[in-house]
Amino acid sequence: MRLDVRPSGRHLLVLLVALVVVTGGAGVAVANAPARLSASGPTDVDGTSATAVFDIADRKIRQVRYDDHGVLAYRFVLHNDGSLPVTVEGLTPPVPAPKLFRYLSVEEAVDGSRTFTVPPGGSTTVLLRLRMESCEHLSARAGSFATEAALRTTRAGGLVDEVVTVRLPEEVHTGSPREAFCPQSTASSRPPG
């Protein structure tokens, strides 16, 4: 008795369908995993007359001088630690919003594009633009931090939309200035303190 081990056309079709299902399932699992973005240095900042970086315990603080209605451009490197390209399409306002910073935009540093793609395992230098404002609603010398950016992203050819929160490499801090440097403040606009 001889056993015929050659696959028939039907067997090949079943095998092909099984392979497509397994591969498709793995692709769906990868696409459904959250995007893995992270931030690191080198960092830099433009738009303020003074800045300094210092460590407090395990925190790295970037202190900037407040400039009412000035736009701060904070530069850092954005990494894609995942296996699919991630397209950044903008920002979502943080909750709670910092008192002295308003998030304006995120853009690729090289060409200023507000929609850009970070390849898997790759990185790009970005600018986070923040407007310094509302000192008239915060007592003099009180401070405010910008610590993260909530990025609107798409992956898998636009099939997966999500907001990815990235912790900034430094906590960006500014203080509310005295009345002379906060032109909109009045005797009753600021809380006591």
C-alpha cells in the first residue's frame, strides 16, 4: 500500500486561507496595539529671554522666563518605538490645562510641517509651540508646568486614529511675573498671594 502525500488543490487552498487568516490576525493585533512614542533630548527652547535646566531629585526642570503672549518653541526628539509608521496630525489640549501655557501646535523642526510621519524604530526632531498667557489670573510668583503633549496620530494607512500622550524630556516651567510684567493684570484680576 502506497500513501500519496502530495497536496491536492483543495488542501493547498485550505492551507492558503489559514495562512491569510493567521497573518491578517497578527496584522490586526499589531495595528490595535497602542502607538509607542517617546521623547528625549537634545532639547532647546526659543522665544524667551532666559532659560535654565536643573534637576530636582529625579525630575529635570526647564525654567523659562515668562513673556506675556510670547510663543515658546520647545525642541525635542520624538521616537517611534513601535513596529508601524505613526503619522502625527496635531495636538489635543491637555487636561487639566497648565495655567500659564496654551498649547498651539507640534511640527517637524526641519520643514515646519504640522503633519509628519515617524517611521518604525525612527525619530524626528519636533517643535512644540506654547503661548505664554493668562498671568493676570494667577498670583505673582505662582508657577505653571507643561509636562506632556497629547498627540493626535494615525497608523496603518489612516485606519487607526488615537491620541498618544508623550511625556516631555523636561518639565517646562514658568512663573507668573509681578504686575509690572503682566500688563493685563488689575487689582482684582489676580487671587491674593
